[in-house]
Amino acid sequence: MKLRTLLLCGLLATGMTGVAAAHTPADAQASDRAAIAQVVDNYARYMTAGSEQGFESLLLDQDIPFAAVSAHAAIAGSAALKDYASFRKAVFASGDKYRQVFSNVKIDDVGPLAQVSLTFTVERLDGKGKAYTGWKILQLVKSKGAWKIASELYTFDGS
């Protein structure tokens, strides 16, 4: 009996019980947050690389709400800032290259729904024009095991 107890204690100490460790809700949330952070990192990377296909792989679909919210009438009324199709045309089809850098990233998630808020700076890579800073909110949903952007609302210092 003592040998069996010693063997069982040895197996438990080395983790070789044959029973997989259960994942806790905290483990799942940490895993989801890492995956969400990767979506945010890929957003900036694809934007800078000018990869329309890569960028669109992050979206739930191409009909997501994608809009600027501004007190400035010139921005709020701009057709270029109302939906993803207009954003795609202005950013990826324009031939201009942009860099977007994120900071102050905050991720909140509950189950299959997440929200990311962050500040951003966007500038043209050719150095023309001024850099814009702003704040955005991304809403994401977990679909088929992957986190996808379901909407984006943003505001920036343009006038």
C-alpha cells in the first residue's frame, strides 16, 4: 500500500496522472485577450503594409459599421468616413500608404463579445500632410473560434 501511495504522489508531483488539466475561466479569458490583442496588432500591421486582403480577414464582414464620429461638420458629413467600403476606397485603393500606431489599448471581454478602446496616430508614409491622432472603439465578436471586428467608431483631431 505504501508503494502505491508513493507512486501516486510521484505521478502527481510530475503531472503524469493521465488527466488533462482543466482550463479555468481565467485561462480562457487570458487566451481570448491574447487573441484580441493579436487582432489589434494585425490591424496596424496590415494598414501599414497596405494589405487590403489581410485587413479584411480581421473583419466579421465588409458591411460592418465603420464610421467617424466628430463635432466637426466637415468630418461628420464626409462620405469617405461613413462605412467600410468608403474606408477601403480611401485607404487601400487610393495608392497612398499610411502608418497607424496604437497606444493606451484597453480590452474588455465577456464570453464571445469584446470591446477594445485605444488611441491612435495615423500618418502618410510619404510624409505629405499632417499626422492625425484620435481615439477609437472596436467591437469584436468571437465567430467560429476566431475574434473578428464587428464595428469601428473613431474620432480624431482633424478639422
